[in-house]
Amino acid sequence: MPENEFQGLCAICGHVGVFRRGDHRSLRESYPCPNCRFTMRWRDQAAVILDEFGRGQALSIDELVARGFLSNVAVYEPALRGPFVARFNTLPHYTRSYFRPDLAIGALAPDGVRNENLTKLTFDEDSFDLIITSDVMEHLPDVESAFAETLRVLRPGGIHVFTIPNDYPFPDRTEPRVRVEEGAEVHLKPERYHNAGDGTKCLVYTDYGADLADMIRSLGGRLTITRRGGPVEPLNTNATFILRKIASAGRRRPVSSLSGADKPVAEVKSVQGAPTIRTVDEDLCCPICHGTEFEDFNGRSHARCSSCRGVERNRLMWMVLDRLGAFEKGKRILHLAPELGLARKFVELSGDAYHGADLDAERYKSKFLTVRKLDLCVDLAGIPDASYDLIVHSHVLEHLPCSVDGVLQDLDRILAPGGLHFLSVPVRGEHTLEDLSPDLRPVDRLTRFGQEDHMRIFGAVDLQALLTKVWGPGQHLIVPVELFARDDLRRAVIPTVAWQGVSGHSIFHYRKGARPPAEMLTTQVDAAPPSDVGRSLAPNVASWPQGAKPKTQEADLAANAPTGSRVILGLDALQRANPWPEFPLDEHAAFHLARDADGDGGREIILRQILNRDIRLMAEVGCFLGGSLLHWLKAKPDLTVIGIDPWDGDWASFVEGMAPHANHLSDAEITRIARLLRKYGNFAVALNALRLFKDRFVPVGCASPEALHDLRRRDIPIELIYLDGFKNRDELDVAHDLFPDAVLCGDNWLWQDQTGAFVVQHSITAFAQDHGFDIEDLRQSWILHRER
């Protein structure tokens, strides 16, 4: 046989034939298979995987897959293409990712590939049996974090099979080619690039050495390096690296405190009699019952609280409801398939206004609460509109033998304006799979949908499209790391796969007629210093020194606000982030509803400021139905107004009570406006009244401190702030701290509380004295002027 040829077997496709050297200068990229065209580097990786998983009964990756040896193996590969991508894509437990810096970590890209950063993986501990990387690890600036992360997400005994460019003999020390200093890359060696999976060039950050084995050992793993010599010429540079996780590996990583290593454990008997490992850990705490004992459940480590029996999604739901204000006294609540921990809390708060419901109500007979029988496919039609302020359900919709769209629409109908809806469902892949046929066998439902009584398994992309269709546009997915500190999520034993992205743990939410509440908090949490993220957003009154004036957390955030990203800067970016609602504009006439629409509110002093100062951009806090906004927008054709309001609450009833104060509108018109509010929600109806000024009005649907802080981050140059709705000086303090040069003015000068005190006057007077302002007031309106 000629030199540089040999007769061989391809470990990837199984082809037997002659392998020729080719003209590639690198030996590891030579001797391509005549059939699949993959070179020695790839084939040697395949051979290692065969040795590990083939049981001596497979000679190629194709045969390994065909014979089912990988069917129960959890595989993770960060790659867009390659021999394993093409062959493993059909495996039930194969996960693929690629890093795209402009996409949220853990999210799915349009091509269906998960976005992951190898130094900050979002997967749970002990998730994979096999990880494959092919010439990837040299492109990472933080190699220790990357290998620590692969060890963390590997199961004990699992392996990471990887290749990196290398010399023989291996140099003693690993050397960085690039150092990152304050976000800038400092090149220590001449720049070197490799072709990336997406066709771009990728910078090499690291030249590895033999001390890599020492680093892996220090992290709790073991590294083996194999060099499979070629039959024609030595292929010493064609090394394949095998990192194996030993039993205690990964527990050194601060990313996870949930491995259970070195924690006291007790063996208890499960319902079926099989032993269950229960971990006792004072550092962990169930947010529902404050228990510190957790059990493995359904193959998931630390999944169930031993005290209240709540699993991961129950604990996360509790945390979300608590953070977003759903635990309020007196709410009318519909709780489907009620979890007992949540049910106790709701009954304590709402009493008879709490309704637990389930198709199989009998199974709750021995419990402390009464659960009504409710068939979501049939019985919702009999519930009146706007019956509930809060609807909560977890892993219910997958059981319905009817249209999920219709059920969600009925649930929305019975939700009151301003009401909240929280749900979670099992999620797998991008697209929803559904089969309502009564003839489908339970075993087939188990295979296709994950449980014998499931009618569907939701896909991440299709689910979000469905919720947008029923609930309207908005960020319905709750991202836990945007609401909670990571340490709090770890303490509650929430798996990392639930922290961001879409999974069966994910919670989706909606507020009828306004932006979902998590959107209102995200900006505030993002901007907080790392030590503050996840703390309660309400000031802790008990912690104030005696006699001290409380300073709001919003003001603290303003003082520490980071410079805005260029992506969010400016009015155009703000408009893109806050779209107008869909509304049948041609069907419903606009209106002007304001207490002083007949001119007795004193707004002329504010209009005078807008005109005399040539104000071009202002913000109004507390927009209601746009009455005052119409004054400003009509008075000055080049004025743009940013409107800030959560647009929540029962505005229909409030409007009906306004009839004596809105003499410019007939009773029939008041009734029409109230009907529109009940049908379409506050936000849509308010913006319908402003539709002639769509090009000059930007609606920001959240509470004012957070919204004002967001405007500051975006470098929006507000010239005037009109405050309509504040009853203490906190909001005034925040507005002044964030926009010290803006004109401050507002409404409610003559507003009295139940004791008859003029609260707004007192707040403004105290503020003016502290900051050196003169006050001009006329009836309900007021404005602050700099002292001359």
C-alpha cells in the first residue's frame, strides 16, 4: 500500500476502506474517512465514546445509536455541527448549545439551539453522563470556571470527552494568549484565530499544558490523555482528553450548594417502600414551610421538601407570588389543583373568597380545605365575568382533553381587570405535541407526553406564542434570576435549570389590562448592586433609626444606577420596549375624562410653564384615562409625553363613581366608558383615548419609582415631571434625585385624607423647604420654582 495510506475502520460511520493522508498540514485533521469525511481528530473522539458506552458490542457511533446504547444517556454538546450533532439529534436526552452573546443565557435561538456560556451553565447539578467539546475549550477566557462547570453538571462517573490543539510533548504549563482587563482584551501573544461553528473567526485565549491535569484534580475530577497512534505515521499531536467526574467532584464550585456532599443524610421509606435519601441541611430552607429537610423525588436530587411535600415548582411559585404582591388579604382566588402549602396561605388571607378547584375533588376530602369539583373544559362557562382577582395553577393544562386556547380565554374572561394569572406547565423542546384521541394508550401517552394521563407536552416557542395570543404582548415568562438573588434560589433548592430560560419549572404570568408585574421590577433588580439583588423591594420600617427620615430603596438605586447600555438609550428604544396595545380603534370613540375637564383644576399654571419654557419632553406619573395628558398634548404640537402608570385596579367602578364630578359627560357616556374598561382593560381603553397622539405619547406600564429609574438608565432627558397620584414625598424625592434639572409639578394640592389633613401640601412644603423651592399653586395644581 502506498505511503500515507492505510486500511481502516471509521469509528463514526463504520466504513471499512482505504484512508489517505490528504493535503492538510495538520496530522490531526488528516486521513478523512472516504465515506463521512471526518478526520482522525473526530474519529478518535468517537472511539473513546465507543469504549465508554458500547459495551464491546458496537464498532461505530452509527451502530451505537442504532442499537440504543445511548437511549438512556444524557448527552450535552456545545456545537452547531459535526458528526455527533448529526447522529445524536434524534436521541431523547441529547442537548445542544451554542454561545450567542446577544441572546439571554438559557434561551432558545431561532434555530432551536440553546444559548449557553460554558463558564456559567444554566443546567442543574448532575445533569449529564457525557459532555463532548471539539476544539472549544481553547476559546474560553476563564478556563477554570469552564471545567468547574462541566464537572458540576456531570453526573458522578460521567465524562467530558474533549479535544484541544496540542503539541507533543505537552508543555509543562498552561499559558494564556489573551488576558481580559476591565473588559478589554490584552494580547500576550500574537493573535490566533480558528474557524467557529457559525463560519466566523474565533480567538484562541489559551495554550494548554500538562498542568491541566493538576487543575482538573483540584476541582475534583480526573484527567486522562490518550494518543492513538496511526498505522502509517505517528499522530502524537492527535490527543483526546477524557475528564471524569469522581463522586465528590463539583462541590467546590460556589455556583452550586445543592450537591448534598458532606451533609447529614437519613434513609426514609417512600410510599412505595423504596428507600429515599433525605438530606438535612440548615443552609437550605423551604420558602413555604421553612423546613430544612429535602428528599430525592422522581430521580431529582433534593426535589421535595420533607415537611410540606412541596416540589421545586411549588417552592418557586410561592417565592414568585410573594415577590410580586399576590399574597394580599381579601383577594378572590381561583386555585386549580391546589397545592396544600399555597392553599393554607390563601385561606389565611382570603377565607371564603378562596376557591380551590379540581376535576377530582374527592382526593382532597381529608384535607383542611374544601375543594369544589371543576371541569375546565365544561364548567368555566357558568362562572360570571370578572369573578376572581387571582388565578393560580401548576401543571394542569397538559391534562385537558379540550382546546387549551379556549380554556385560557375563559379564564381570562373570569379574571377581573387588574387581576393576576400565574401558571406553569411541563415543557419539552420548541413545539407543542398534542393528541386528544381517546384511543391513544396510556403507555403511548407516557412515551410521547411524559405521563400516562397527559394530552400534550408544551413546546417553549409554541407556548409563548399561545400566551401572547390570549394574553396579548408582554414579557410573560418570569426569569427568577431577575427577581431573586442566586443564593436565595439555591437556599430554596430551586434547580439551576429553572433560573432562566424555559423549562417545566418556569412560571408565566399576566396582569389583565396592564404590564405583568415582573416587568415592573426587572429594571429595578437589574440595576441594584449585587449585594441588594433579591432583597425585599419594600423599605424595612423596623430598621430605620429613631427619628430618621426613611430613604426609599428606589432612591438608593438611583444613586447607584449604572450607565445605560447603548442598546436601551434614547426615546426610540423606550418606544420599542413599550408598544401600544392592540385595540379596535374604529369601533369605539375616544373620550376626554378628567375631573377638571371643565377647567376648574388650575392646570393653566402648568400649561404656562410648558409653553414659556418650550418643554419638548415631559413625563406624567399617574395617567389614569389620559385626561390631563390631552391638555398637554393638545396645547403644544411638538411636545412628547412619557406616561407612567401600572394601569391596574378596578377602574370601571371608579369611573361609575365619578359621574357627579364629570359634568361634561352624560350618564350614558360614563356607562359606555365603564363597559369598555371591563371588556378591554384599563391600558387599552386609556390609550384609545389618546390615539390621535400615538406618535407623541409613550406609555410605560409600571409604577413610578421603577419607571423613572428606567428613564434615567436610558438617558432620557426629561424636562418636566407631572406627579398625579403620589400622597407622600418619597416619589417627589426620587424624581428630584434622578432628574435634578426637571421642572416638578403635579395635582392633588387640595386632596385631604380621612382626618382632613392636606397630605400632599404638607409633603410638597417640606420638600420645598429642604431643597430651596418656591411653591405656586392654583386650586388642585402646584408647581415648584427655584428660589430667586
